[in-house]
Amino acid sequence: MRTGEPLPAVGQVLAALATGLWRWDNTAGLVMLDAEAARLVGLPAEPVTLTEAGIRSRFHPVDWNEIGGIVQLAAAEGTLAEARLRIMDDQGRVIRTVRSRSKPVIDPATGEYELIGTLQEVTEPPPGAAARTPITGDWRRSREAFLLDAGRALAEARSTAEVLRVAAGLAMPGFSPDGLAVFGVEGDRLTIIGNHGHQPGDENPFSHMSLSTDYPAAEVVRTGRAVYLSSPENYKSRYPTAWPLAQHFGRQSWAFLPLTVAGRTMGAWMAAFTYPVAFTPDERSVLTTVARMLAQALSRAGITESERELTDGLQRSMLPTLGPRIPGMSVAARYVPTGGGLQVGGDWYDMIPLPNDRFALVMGDVQGHDVRAAGLMGQLRIALRAYASEGHRPDAVLSRASRFLHGMTYGDPGAADLRFATCLYVEVDPTTGILDIARAGHPDPAIRMTDGTVLTRPTAGGLPLGIDPDADYPTTRITLEPGETLLLCTDGLIETGGHDMETGWKRIRAILEQHEGDLEQLADALVQAVHGPSSHHTTGPLADRREDDIAVLLLCREGEGCGCGDSIAVRPRIRRTMLSVAQAEPERVAAARRHLRELLHDWSCQDQVDSAVLLLSEMLTNVLVHTDSDALLLAEVRGEPGARRMRVEVTDTSDDLPHKRRPGELASSGRGLMLIELLAEVWGVDPRGEGKSIWFELYESSADESSAGDESTEGDESTAGDESTAGDESTAGAE
């Protein structure tokens, strides 16, 4: 071009550069191409106007679907929209790849946009480009977004396996490896921490390779500098000894980068590609940044796993193992500690062999969820085992344990970390099913009966261990009938998930009543319902579950309807419970009322339940007020739902029989037998050799019928006590 001559037309210049012009009017739905743009999309080299459907047929469907997002991003950021698009022929084959650069102009009122841009053929498309992530928008913005997402994902990975999964799923902008390997160092040898994109056994030649070997990863670890191999020829010329090991994988480019933490090279990361990669400065920058984040993530995961292994070993050393099988009984337990990152806590359970073929079950909770709590738990557990093995009764075992813990925590006047512990100690006679229970501030045990009904068993108790060295721990005796299951747990099982003791217990009761599996499956169901499926599953009768701070222990006495075998059999239609109320424990009258309500939880008529609870309260109060003996409650439900019979009986050792009175309107007592006669279907008083029992029955099928006193004469026959000379034993409104 001579000086002073006019510049050539823009179209001529672009045509000389094999660059076409196009304009997309989204409102009209038309795309206008000049001659060069038409040629690039596979049409005759002449200007043409196409519909959206017409231009869409020229592009690969995947690339076309990405255009909308690219345009919206460019419009929002005020930048150019850039995309790599594959051109298809009429047979659906890719004939070329073009780069599109355009400036979107969006109408703010309608949201419609117009694009004016260029198409230019990518003269040397990388092999396999169709399978790679296309460059969308500005490459640097894509890189920044990728690094942000990769950093977040790697920071959230909590184990080495999770870090490797995240690394394998990283899709780098414009170039993504299909083979990954992470090398570690043990002494003077390389190890394979993990790999992706290889067949099992492919890593064998590279495992335990000496750091002096002529292999890229070994050199990276030795020098701390990255190695980039852009072609097989480059690999073969630099590492002829190692090339035969890498040749059969069929890769075209490799990047080996150091994994460096705090200035120390802890390993190497290999990214392998099935197509040639030039490893431009931008690409090397992305790989280097990912390697640094990967090293930090692996370092964090390694520290976490080491701490977990240490604390898991600590907890396992403190937990018992089940001895020989107990004839006639089965035991299952779960322990799930927590304590932040250390995963330790103060909850524990134990099973202790005792003299005379008995054994003891212990459930406890040291205050706190830290290393201090775990240490105290271990010492207290050893002390309890020692006291129990000496043959002491449950009350004496807890008294000695309380004195022991008080001396450890409160004995030092300068101690700032004072702790106490709750505990439930159960001595079991497997032959008779008798349980002697002593409780130190711990939640009461529960029993699932043979028909699936679950009752909490109120037990006498004392202060938590360690508070008062002279505290007393009274013993409660109950009998575990054949087919029944005893549940001991810490409050973590009940109160997890925002529940209090009441609502949490309702949730646990529903699980116990509805479960149909064996004892081990029931233990799993209790833990999983509260904490989800366990990620640390081990088999065996005392397997660990480590997700939250709870301890669960189940004891089943084998019999019809129990969960000790493969599955729960057909449950018998009978449930029975007993509860004692001592003269010195009038507050247990309220516990007895709650106990009866739990027994009748599925009774169809709530009015009958209220009547039964009222009559029970009257009967127990009569014994406490008018005799010097303790009262024994026996409650029983028989039959099929909808046609069941409820029988409630209270026994005492007094020989004085009750009799009815006719109290005036202002009298505060004397209406007990009148209420029984009015509300009960059938009732009676049975003298015994020593003492008596007063009982009543209610029938579920007659809930809406008239008083049972009109239907049966048995109530009339039981009024012989009216002529008794004993004092008035019937009081109303005892509560």
C-alpha cells in the first residue's frame, strides 16, 4: 500500500485474515452472515440471512446450549462474549472449530439482545478438543471461578479419600486431565496415596519407587521444582529409563508438580492428558495453584486422620469387649463419642462379670465432652470394675465410686476443673431375670415388653457421682420377664436434635415399639434414627458408631416375642408390670400414675385411662395413709386391641380390710371405694395369708356402655369389708 492511498474496506481485511462478520438480531430471530462467515459455518461463500433454527443446525448441540449463558455473563460484566464452537456438516460430523467473539447489546426494557461479532477458524485445534470443556467467556474469569470453586471444595474435604475425590472431579478451564496420581514420601521412597483414571494394578510399578530413580515424580520431590512434559518425545528424551513405564497409558502430555507445605515438599501431583498441552504460562499458573491447594488439603486431612486414629484408639481401649455368651440373654451396645475435632467424650458403658454367675451392666456419663472427660471416664470405669469384682452390692459400688471421683476432682482445693458423673448400675441374675438397680443422677432405664409396649421404670436414685462422698444410693429390684428387653442409654440419645427429655423420649419410644429386627438391628436403628447412617461401621455385638456423644446398651432375656434372635416373633397379646411404693417414698405415687399411663398408651378410650389412673392413686394412697406397710402395684393388659381387659391390683401386708363410708358433702376423705364401685367394671378385695389385695378391671370393648356395676355382681360380692372394724382406708383426692 502506497502512502496516501485509502485504507481497504474492513470486510476485505477480515476476509484476508479468514475472519467472518455476523449479526444476530434476537428480536427478529434472524442471523446475518457475510461471505466469509457463511463459509466458516459450512455454507456457500456468499452473504446469507438464516433463522435461528437454520444457524443452530450448523453448530454442535452442546456448544449451542452454552451460548445463552455466555452472552448473559458478558452482558452483566460489560465484556466480550467468547466461545469455541464446533461446526457440523449435514452428516453430523465436525468439520472445523471456530472461535466466536461478539459484543452483546441488551435492551433493558425488553431483555432482548443483539450480537455483532466475528468468527475465526481455530487453525490448530488440540486433538480431543471436542471432549474438553470449551472456553466460555474471558479465560481468566473462567480460571478465577474455577480456582474459587476448587479451593472451596478442597477446604471442605475432611479425609484423604475426600480430597482425592475432589481432585479427580476438577474440570480445569480449557484443559482437563484424564489421569491423576498423588505421590507421597516414606523415608527415601515414593508411595501412591491415590490415583484416578487408571486400572487396578497400574500403580504397582510406581509404588515404593526410590527417590533416586530417573522418574519425573521422584525428581520433583528431590528438587521441589515442577516438571512439564508436553509430548511423548519430550518425556522419552528427558526420562528414557521411566518412559517404558508410562508409554502404555497412551497419554500425550504430563505435568508433575510438587506438593509443598510450610516449605517442605511432602509429595508430588501428576496430571496426565490424552492430547498435547503446550503448558502456557496461564495453564502452568492454574496447575501450580491447584497443587498448592491440594497440598494444604492433604496436610489437613492427614493431621485430622492422625488425631482421629489416636482418639479412636483411646476410646476403644476404654470400652469393653463382650465375653462368653450369657445363657438365656443377649447384649448389644453402641458408643458414639464427639468432642469437636478430637472425637472424644465422657459417655461409656461396661459389662462386668461377677461372682455366682452374675454380671453387671454399667451406663455412665462424665460431665464434659473433651479429653479431660475421657480421661476421668477411663479411670472411673476401672474403679467401678474393681469395686464390682470385689462382690459389693450395687449401692456399695456406687458409694465407693462417688468417693473415688470426689477425691480425684474435689479433693484438690486449688482444682479449677471440677467434674461429676451420672451412672446407672444394674446387677443381673441371668437365671431368674432379677435386676438390682442403683442410680446416680442418670436417666431411668426402660423396658420393652413382649407385645412391644415400652415403659420407663422409675428407680430410686442418689446424687451424681463425685458431688457428695457420703451419698447413699438405694437399690431398686425389678424382674426382666422372658421376651423383654432392657434399654440403658445416656441423655445424648434422647436430647439430640433440639429435643428435651420428654419429646426425645417419645421419639425413642416410637423406634423401640415399631422395630421388628433383632437386637443388633435395634441398636443400629436407635443410633441411625438420631444421627443418620453410620460412616464407621464395624460388626460384632459391641460395635462402635462414632458420630455423636451417646451410649446405648440393650439387654434381652430370651423368650417368646423377644428380639434376641433373627427377627421378632409374633408378639403375645399380654403385657404386665410391677412397681413398689414404699412408705418413705410417697412421691412414687405420681411415678406409678405415669407408669400406668405408659402401660395404657394405646388404650382406645382415654376416659377409661383417666379413671384407671385415678383409682390407682386412691388405692396407693390408702395404703400409705392407713397402713404401715409398703404397696405393690401389679397391672396387666390381656387380649386383642379393641377387646382387651385391664386389671390393676395393689397389694399390702396389712390384714385390715377396707369398707365403704358415706361421707358428707364437706368431707375430705372416705370416697375411695365409692369411686371404685362407680368407675370400675369389676372390682374386689382379696384377703391373703399376710395382707390383702384390692383390684379392679376395665374392659376396652365396653368403653361407651353403662357402668359395669350394673353388668356384674362381683363388685357387690366384694363389699364384705363394709363390716370390717378396720379404720377408714378410702380417701379421695389423694393427689
